[in-house]
Amino acid sequence: MGMLLWPLILWGALTAVLVILLIYRSTLAMHEDEQLFLSESESQMQKDQIEIMQKLNKVTPIVKWLGAASGALLLIIGGVALYQQLSQMN
């Protein structure tokens, strides 16, 4: 377990940040409108929608990378744990 402690802590931290970003992204997406019909007097709503889209576009790649890193780290941890179990059997 000593060899797996730090990777597990790192995986937990990565996954916690991932979950927080997923929650943040979903709250942004709730305020996003797919189609918006605006008149000149509603230009502030258009600016708000553009801001939301910019934030979503910034968060989405980070979420993808953290998800991939979390999955890869989990596979590595599983491989190391399996290797340790097999080497104890021999």
C-alpha cells in the first residue's frame, strides 16, 4: 500500500477538481440558451450569452484533460496493485 498511497492521493485530488469543474460547467450550461431572438433593447442578454459560451469553451477542454488524466491514473494504480498482488503470490 505504501507504493500506492501517493498515486491514490493524486487521483483523489484530480477527481475532486474534475467533479467541481463538472458541477461548474453544468451550472453554466443551465444558463445557456440554444436559440435566442433579440431586439436591439436586449443586447445585454446577448452579451451574457456570449460570456457564458466563452466560459464553457474554456472549461470544456480542461474537463476533458482532467477526465483522461483521472482515468489513466486509475488504470496505472490498478496495474500497480495487480502487479503487487501477483508478485506477492510468487
